Amino acid sequence: MTSMAILIDEKTRVLVQGITGRTGAFGTRAMLEYGTKVVAGVTPGRRGESVWGVPVFNSVEEAVKEVGPIDLSVAFVPAPQVKEAVIEALRAGIKTVVVPAERVPLHDILAMVSYAKSVGARIIGPGSLGLISPGKASAGWIGGARELIEESFRPGNVGVISRSGGGVTTVCWILSQSGLGISTAVHVGTEPVIGTTGAELLKDFQADEETHAVVVFGEIGGLMELEMAEVIKSGDFRKPIVFYIAGRMLPSGMRFSHASAIIERRADTAEYKEKVLEEVGAYVAKKPTELATITKEILKR
Amino acid sequence: MVRLYEYQGKQILRVFGVPVPKGYVISAVDEVPKALEKIGQSVAIKAQVLATGRMKAGGIRFASSVDEAVLVVREMLGRKIKGVAVEKVLVEEKLDIRKELYLSITVSDSYKVKGPILLFSTEGGVDIEEVAEKHPEKILRYPIDYAKGIDAAEISEHLVRLGLADTVDGLVDIALKLYEASKRYDAHTVEVNPLVLTRDGRLVAADCRITIDDSSVFRHPELGIEVPRDVARPLTDFERIAWKIEENDYRGVCYFMQLVDDVDEVAKGGYIAFHGIGGGACMLASEALLRRGFKLATYLDTSGNPTAFKVYRGMKIALALPGIEGYCLAGAVIANQEQWYHGFAIVKAFKEYSRYRPGFPASILIAGNKEAETHKIIREGLSGLPLRWELYGRERVLDVDFIADRFSKLLDEYRSEGPKTLGNIVDFVKAKRPSEDELKRCLWFKTSTGGEVYVDLGKCIAPDCGFACVKACRWMGTGALKIEKGRPALASRDPEALRRLCTECLACEYFCSSKGGNAINIVVPVYGLEDVVKKHIHLYG
């Protein structure tokens, strides 16, 4: 079977949890404008309403019963309540759940990630802006308005993984402006533990025929880039890959915006990560703009 | 992660039944004799600071009489350890050590784990990372299945294999209790290093470091954590009030830190207020500015689709720092969310600030969703203000170096003409409400975070303005205003309904003013800011 793009495409049937809220409605409109198949929404007690033409149900179970199978849910639910919403979606059989909320209590994250694993499902986030397979579909509120999405996310063959929400759109914008295009771009999320990390996505991108190279917007702190280096070294990922690591020169022992971006160990500074990545044969851009020049150069070969 | 003091951690351990040394926290020398009466003459005296490496810094000392203990405590209290003054010391029984072990439960972000890990080492009292590197055979690394918890039989086997058959039951018991405590307190880490095996065969937690997850602090009022921020120093007054903006408002982020915590140092001059939009942008831009030698006093991040109120409040705190010589908003990414809320906040903040500090340099980079509209708002809103500002968009989004050069020039100009302040900082931070006479002509309501929206019908120029406020409210908000009998009106009589309908976007005030009106005044209080600037008033020129 040929796989084209990862996680989402034009056939993916999408649910929005918290669809009647300020961000839920905003995200729904953006997804619909982009052509995503948003088939249902959920807000407890609001059955019978509709948001931008999408029918609203009281529960995920009810939505699945009424509209049929759902592949992916975006849980636009505030942090203190998001665990229940995610587990509800997983229980109803949904296999991919995108979680935009930030400041989710850590042990709530652990509980939902553990539950997802037990049912063979995936969580993207928490703290994820979402993901997009350009020209096909988007989930979350990635890219925002239509005109910005078209300018920033041209369809193509570069997979993008980012730890920053602004970073994902910026990287795609740089690539698109330079004439390259994107197969799928994923913002993995900003929380201290996330459902799907870069190391796992590399395996998806390896399997995706549409993806010829991967570009990563990394950050200081955490293990993600180092574990991606392990995957590259092991041979499970064999396509060209280019990294940029943000946060150089910031003092250690302090958290900077993203809960995941705190330097705690010798091994999570930008300099150390770059060294390890170069050792396993990854390309490292010293400036974000170099992400495009290096990738172009590689794909020409 | 919020770090707890050793004594707080030990209180938690005690509650969960983990043995800790007999000890007392004291903050004055005259409490020493009483403490030793209860503990005995041979004691360890430990400075309660959050920094690690206390031993080397002289923060852990021993005494064997009351006189000696008094001397040590007197020396320790008030002195600085790694830059932080010691306010409390923990006086504890000195343990008779046979062996030092290590035990912790910590959450791992590894994709292979994504959960808690139990770490045990037969070598404690030293840096665990070093042991892990040099002697991996001394370490037990046991990922805990979150759904099932710790399997006591399984870790017993591992511990026996490490040569700990004699104490295995005690160790397993402590491990289970630490895990229980970590779940109960939403901990990121519960670490006991060293876990001491005494000569008489007891296991005692000689030290304890617990970090609580930032995002879970609201569930633990009993810990008395005022601000969940991960810093190894006490928080500044400005940081404390900044957290209040964020505390109960989940609409986007307003993350404020001082990169220079000493306000007196900032007031000496040479510093700028740094503001970014999103973690990625902040990291990209701050590293570019730091590389070029700029001195950043603040790290302010407003992102994730915050309300205009949130952005405005964060800016007010940053601008209220004494002696700031410039402001740099570096939205150095293509932002996904509609940026006009930032636009309204910037205009409102600088309308107020430029009156107080005319000629002030402000460099503004803002790119992404609704960039053109946002730029129009900022350009029109700032035009005519006594402010030295420049505005950039996506054409410069990754060219922070260019922006930095331009900003340097603005700063030089400002400095060379001699920065002036007019009026009083208190007037800048104070909320300005309508007078009693004006209030009689006003429609008004309270917003969800304590703001007040006043519509002065005496000054209203509708319909000449085309009902700019009502249109803006419908377009950018959710319609708290409506048109009634040819005048703007509130969309509901129910204060609760208005609180819900108003999304705190500031659009009505901006568009009323841009159409030549002056009828809308929105009061956005920044709680505590007035008191904080008054406390530091001697630092404002």
C-alpha cells in the first residue's frame, strides 16, 4: 500500500471536541475553509446546534453513532478538563487525538498517554497547534487564515516536525518561499511530556513515499532531538534530515515559555544537541533560513 | 517545575511514612537551644535554598554543641548561597552513616517511557548523572507502568541482584511511598539523595528534592506556592503580579520573567524590555539580540491566541520596570493566530506610555495571520504619538539582525537627546476611570477579568462613525454591543451575559477613536502594579 502524507489527508474524518467554544469555533472554521472533512462536533448539553454547519452532539459516543466512524479528534478543551475529553474520544475508538491545550497537569498527561498506548491510539500534543498535509487537510488551528496557509504551506515532499507553534508555520513558510513544498507538518506540542515525539514521527516519515526529506525546528531542553539522533543512527530513518535548534544563549535552569524548554542537564543545550546530530549524519542549520537552502541543496542531489 | 525546599519535601515524606531525620526549621539564632534540646547535641545544619550543590557552597555544616550550633546558624542566616540569601535553616540529627544510596521517582519525556521512572543507585550522595555515566551497573532504571503502578515483586528482584538483599523490604516500602507521594502531589520529581542506611540498620531520607509540575499547582493550595515558575531564585515583585494575569485565564499565554532579577540594576540603565510572540519566536529573537550585545531586562511571551487584555497587561508590567530604555516586540515567527489583538494592546499601552516617556524607542516586528490588518491598526494607532517607533512584517521575520541594527540607532538617538520622563510612573500604571459626572452619561459593564468598559453617550458621535464600536465588537469579539434607536447599546441587561459576550479584545475602543470619537474608555487594571511601582518609586527618575 502506498502511504501519502502522514496522520491526516483529504479522506480523514474529523471531530471537534469543544466545538462551541471561542477557540473550538475558530479552529473549526479554519479547518473547514481548508477543506478538512469535519463531520461532527461535541459540547456536552449542546446537541442539536450547529457550528459553521457542523452538527453538535452531547458526547463522542453519540457523534460516532450518528455520523459514523471518526478517524481523528481535535480536543479544543481547556487544560483542567482535557484529560476526560481525550479519554472519552479514545474510548469511542478514535485513533488520533490532537490536543491544543497548554498548561495541562502533568499526571493528567501521563494518564491519557498511558491510556492511548493501551488502546493503540496516538495523541498529538498537548500544547500542539495541530498538523497539516498541504493541499489535503489540516487539524487544529495551524496556519490560521486561508491566505496565510496558502502562502506558508505549499504541497510538496518535505516533512516538517516542530516543537514551536510559530516555528512550524515559519519553517513551512521559509520552505514554501524557496520553492519547496511540504508533505505533512506536525507541531508536536510544548508540554513536558507529549503523546507523539519526533522520534516516532521519523518512522512515519520514513514509511511515507511522498516525503523525501525532513526538516526539524528543535529547541533547547528535553530529549527529543537526541532520541531522533538515535533513530537516525539505528537506521530506522534513512532520508535526509535538517535540524535547527532554537534557544542558544538563554541561561540554563530557567524555563522559557514552553514547559519543555528548560535546560536541566549538560545534554540538552543547543550546542550538545547539534554535535550529536552532526555525528549521526544529520544536517544542522545555524540560522532558520538555512533550513531551506540546505534542504534544496540535498534534494537536488 | 516548582522546586520545594528540603524541609517542605521532608514534611511530605513524613506524611507518607518515609523516615526522615529528626529536625526543626528555624529562622533565628535564639531558636537553636530549643531545637538541640529536642534533637541532641550532634547536628547537621542545612541552609534552605533552592540551588543545588549546597555542600560545596558551605550550605551544609555540622556542630556538636549548642555553642557551636549557634555560631554556625548565625553565620549561615542572611549570608548568600549561590546569590540567594538564606532565610531559614534546617537543624537535624546527625546520622550515623553506614552507606549512602539514591532513590528517585521522576517523569521522563523519553518516547520509550512517557511516564514515571524509578531510579535507584547503590551509590548516593553524589551526582547521579555521573554515576550513570561511569558505573551503569550500579543503577536500577525501572519505568513505571502508569496504569498499573510499581510491581513490588519485580523491583525486589532487581534490588536483590544489586546486592541489597538485607534491606530490600525497606527499600521497596520507601519506593512505593515515594511514588504515592509523587502522584498525590503532581510531582515531576521526588528525589532522595542520599538515602542513608545508618549503622543501626535504619533507612532514612537524609535529603529530599521535590519538584511540583507548574500546571498542577492550582490543585495544591496547601503547598502555599504563590507563583509556579521554575527559577532557583525568589521571584521579583513584578513576576509575582504578572502571574496573576495568567493564573485563572486559560485564553492564551502571558509568560513574564525578568532576565535580570535585580530591579536596582535595571534602573541603572542600558536595558531594554523584550517581548516575543510564542516560545519559538522568543527563543529565535532573544538569541539574536543577546548575540548582538543587547541587555534584555525582560522575557515576555504573549501567545496562543491571548486576549488583548492579556497582552496589554503583560506590556504594562514590562514597561513599568524602572529605567527601561527601549521596547522590542520580536514576533520572529509567522504567527498562526490573528494578530490584531496584539495590535490593539500595543496601541493602548503606548498611548499611555508615550505621554509618560516621550521619544521612547519601540521596535515592533509582527507577522503572520491578519498581518496587513494588524499593521494598519498599529500604524494608525501610533501615528502622531511622541514615540520613536518602527514596524516590520514578514519580509523581516527572520532578519532580526537588521531589526537589531535599526533598533540600536533608535536607542542611540533616544539616549543622545537625554531620555525624559514627564509626569509620574504611578499615573501610567493607575487605572483611569470616568468622573462621576461622566459616569452618569455612560453605559458600562464589567468584563470577566475585572476590566471595565465605559461607553460615554455624551461623547458618542454615532451614527457619523458608522457605529464603528458595534461593528468591531461583532467582527473581532462576540457582540457585547448592539445598535438600539440609532445609538450603541449593551447587548444584554444581564451582567453575567455581558461578561461572557465580551472577549476583552479592545477593538471597540480602538475603532471608536480611529473614527474620531472619544466615547469608549476601557479600564484594564493590572492588579498589584501600582503598589509595586510605589515600593520602588525611588528608582524612577
